[in-house]
Amino acid sequence: MSYLYQSYWFKIQEGDENSLKLLFIELSQELCSYAFQLTSDRFLSEEIVQDIFIKIWDNRERLTFTKSIKAYLYKSVHNTCINVLIQRKSRKNLVNVFLSDPSTDIQEFTISPSFLEKIEVEDTEKIIDQAIQNLPPQCKTIFLLSRFEDKTNHEIAETLQIAETTVKTHIFRALDKIREALKENS
Amino acid sequence: MLTPNFLNEDINLLIISYLTGDIESERLKNLKVWIAESKENEAYFNSYKDSWLLSGVASKKNFFDKTSLWERVQSHIELKQADSLAMEPVEDTNRFNFKKILRYAALWITVFASGGIIGYVVLKNNIDPSYKTEITVPYGTKTIAKLPDGSIVYLNAGSTLSYDQNFNKKKRQLQLSGEAYFNVATNKSKPFEVFTSTLIVRATGTKFNVKAYPNESIATTTLVEGKIDIRKRSWSKENSSIELNPKQCLVYSTTKTIKKKISTSSNQKSMQYHPDNVGDKFTLYKDVKTELYTSWSQGNWVIESETLRDFAPELARRFNMQIQFKDEEIKNYTFSGTIRKETIEQLLKALKLTTPIINYKIKNDTISLELDKQLKQK
């Protein structure tokens, strides 16, 4: 896939609008989804991704060779999200992952190299989907309620009449399986 | 792993607490200290964080409609081109377009606990592309499923949903027997169509409930959000379909069954359609309390003034039992309430408390209801 993105990148530099469109169609959804992980704001996520592509187009003549287009785009999205959130001073948007610690500096949240490696894996989505499919029933239910329905641990515990620690244990097991599946395929 | 075992358990829980946004600051400090201790620890932590983020990305991908997102980028490009051709600078007014309708999609397959017992789902998904995917929910349980386009469907007891490999190609078509609550992923170019034995319910992105059990003579469609239209399968496309707006409910009846009471917030007159002169009709109710029709899929099942006649089959499906009426009169008693995780015994006990005149007996999987003879005579 990466050679394909390289060829788009090259053509964009030469002013080929269609290549920009193809690249956008390929990657915009996952980039928006990633922005959403950080901002929890749908409109903002869309704007950020669109603006990045607009900027790429506006500066196309100055585009330089990049080893991984995908990594470049993810990093751009990540950094733009962080910058916007700093400006807005609303820490509430960095939910689920970074919010918990008021003493943490937002600037600390760089995108990890291991993450950038994993996004290069072909069909990450399918691998994750399959791993989730293979989870034992209780574990799968809990993980999906948490990750896909955005329910809090408390809400899940309430709904299923189990302890919160049980919820967390199951989420851990699910993540473990996903982690293993991603490792196997890298 | 370099961490000692006793710490392993705690660290894993810490990591999950952190990722789910559910950690106290003291424990967070412990976690950060642990991460900073070594590169291995940092890598261990990152591997879970990455998986968390990646599954998050996968879960929300379908929220976003790439085609309409591209439109704004394209407008910008065109404006810029016009700009470079024109003599005067052109203002880029397309830059900020906030008026977008919230799009919704979530993806998952799971099984609900009902009365403390985890039910099961029969999911046939063969690799052979000529096969269909079929989800069957037995009595006594419920299920939630994710469709290939990212839509979610909640399926009630005694229901079957099926679709074939063409789903999500040009159209999104599926067959339903029973009851389902749909949360459809927005895709204007691919209409979402639910086929029951007699009706077709069509939507592009919206939330609605369809109740069409094969052994019942009425089918009810309730719209929560968005827009749907409904037509009979036997109609050709020229016949206009019936459009529903939010908080409206369409009841299709095939025989002169005793009219089911539909609660509406105001006394809105219902509209009736008699499309074919074969004794079937559509009745449209406006401004209904949609939660009465959709809450079965959530934790709290809200019931309002339902007669036992209508309520008994739903109880039977939910608990996988049969209900016998020893006295016909009982069917006319109405009930209101909220059911969460009660067992059937608890429900029947509550019933007895509020309506002492009704006696119940449970034998194996049959509940029989009869009027208390002493109280009846009074």
C-alpha cells in the first residue's frame, strides 16, 4: 500500500488533484477517527483532517519526500489536535486517555513510534475485528460496550450486574488479545 | 517481563483504569513512575495504549462520510483555482461549514445478559460468498449486532435477521422476522432497507424500531430520529410509500384485531391509510413516546398501560415461557412499569401485589393466570 501512497504524493506535488482525492478517500475516515479519539468532537475532527489536506494542496509544490505518508498524516493530525486543544484550553476533550491527570502537560502526548508502526500494518481494522470476534462472550460484550458504545466502567458494571474490577479485567484481556493479534501480523 | 508477578496484576488494572479514564490521581502517579522505570515498562504500556487507540479508531471510522468530507476540500481547490484566474481576490467562504448533521455509527456484536443468564446467538457466517449471514435470537435473550456497514441492530427474543453478501454494495438490504431496533450508519448513496414478511422499511441514516413477529397480525414501526419510509412489499414503486417523521409510529394490521392502544403525548388524531382493499390498513400515530417502543433494547424496559393480552407474548419471549389465561377477563387488565433485571417470579409477585385478583402458577415453563375466585365474588 505504501508504494501507492508514494505515487499519489508524487503526483500531488505535480498538481494532480485526482491523486489528492484518492489519497483522501483512502485515509480520511481513519484519520478523522483518530482525531476523534483525541478530541471527542466530530466536527472538529473532520475540520482538522480536511484542513490538513487543504494545506497539502496549497503547499503542493513544496512537498518533500516522506518515507511514510500515513505516518506523516497521522502525526499531522495528532499535532494539530494537540495544538487546537491547547488553544481551547479545554482538557475535557482528551477523554479516556489523557484527561485523568491534571498535572500532565498536554505537550507530553506525542504519538508513539510503536503506534506509527502499527498503522502501517495492512488491514489493521480486519485484524482487530477478528480478534474481537474471537473473544469469549462476556469479554466481548464488555469490550464492545466500553470501546464501541463508549460506556463507562461504572455503567457497564451496572448493566451487567458485575463488579467494576471484573469489567476492567475483561477489558484488559480483550486488549491483550488485540495486542497479540497485532504483534502476530506485524 | 521484568516486573514481579504481584505487581503485574496491579499494573494491568492501572493501565486499564488509565485508558478508560477511570483512575485516581494517586494511582496515576504510581503508573507514571512505573512507566518511567524502564524502556521495557514503557513499551509494555505503549502496547496496550496503542491497542486501545487502534480499536478506538476502528470503532469510529464509519462515523465519517468520506465523500461528503471530500466535498469541502474540493470546493476549496476550485475556489483557489478561480481565485488565481480572477483579478480580484475571492473570499473563501466555504472554509467553515458547521451545519452538518450528526452522523452515527457504532460497531459491535455482543450478547446481552437477561435475568443474569448470558444467552447466546446463533451466527452463521460461511466463507462461501453465496451464503447468507443469519442471526437468530432464541427466546429468553436479546442480542446486539454490527452490520458490515457499521450500523447497529438490537434484536429481541425470538427474532431472526439475515442478509447476503451483496449487503453494502449498492444497497443495504436485510430480512427481519421479529423485533429489532436499528441505529443506521449514514450513507445517502446506499439506502438501508428492512424487509419483513409484508413490509419494506427504508432509511439512509437514522434510529428506528421494527416489530413484526410472524405469528402476530400487526407490525409496528417507530421512528426515533431521522426519516424513514415504509411500503408494502407487494406495492410497485409507483405507489407512494408512507413517510415517518421522528416520534411517529406506523401500525400495519391485516385483520380486524382488537386495536392496540398507542400512547401519544397529545390527542393527535391518527391518520389511516387503506392502500389495498383487502382488509389491511396502516394507521399513523404522531408524537408517541418512542421509549415505550425502543426501551426493550436498553437496560430499562418501560411499559405503559399495556394490556396483558399484548404484554403476555412479550413476556413469553423475554423469559422463554408459555403463558396461559384461565380467565379471558385477565387479558384486559393493563400494566405500567419498568423492567430491568427482574426474574419472571419477581415480576409475577409484583403483579400479584398490585392486582391481587390475579393468581399465578408456574409449572415447568408454563405460567397460568387466573382470577382469584374469592376476590372475584366480592
